[in-house]
Amino acid sequence: MGLPCVLEAFTSIFEIGSISNKCCDELVVLGKVCHSVLVKRTLENPLFKDLSPATIIVKSIQTWNNCLGSIDSPSPST
């Protein structure tokens, strides 16, 4: 996963933002296990001690599910 997409995914989970379809593709290729472990490890970092783990986990699941949805949905043809 390239750095721009890592930053998009991070922002959509740990801050307020969205993730592009291109970055969703990269996230899904990374895999759910890696995605979950990266979120968990980030929450263990003292820099993020003030964040609510429950909120982050919900946002992580939402981001993952939204990415799966964007991958599974065919693009409209023009």
C-alpha cells in the first residue's frame, strides 16, 4: 500500500476524511487481517492514547466495509 493511500486510510479511521476507490482497492488487497492488526497496533501507540478505541474500531469496520462495497459495485457505464 502506497503512502498516499496509507494516509487516506489513516485519516478515514483516526480522523475525519474519506478514502478513494483507488485506495480502497489497495486496502482490500492488503487484507482484513493486516488492516485490523495495523489499527490495533496504532491504538497501542501512546500518541493515540486519547482516542476512543471503540470509536476507532467502529470507523475501521466502516472503512473496510465501504471499501468492500466500492470494490463489489460495478462502476456505472457511460
